[in-house]
Amino acid sequence: MTDQEKLDPTIDTAASSDYTLNVMTIVALSFVPVVVFYQAWSYWIFRKRIGTDREAEGY
């Protein structure tokens, strides 16, 4: 095995530990719904400003 082959990352050396992956999954499952809800709420609040008829709105 050459020195370069020793330095090349493999799946086993590049992957995080099982604990880290479990924590990341829990965090992602917790925050993704919050982000989706916020995006939907923002769209709902600003839905009237997304039109193309700006003269009628006084712009």
C-alpha cells in the first residue's frame, strides 16, 4: 500500500459515528417541519404582494 492509498478516504474512514448520525437525524427531524411551516406562513402572509399588477396597488 502506497502512502497516497493510506491518505485516501474510504467509506469507513469518512463516515461519522453511529451516535453522531443518530443525533443529526433527530435534529433534522425536529427542525425540518419548523422550516417548512415558516416558509408556508411567509408565503401566506406575503401572497398578495406576489402579483404582477403593481399599478393597481399604488407602486
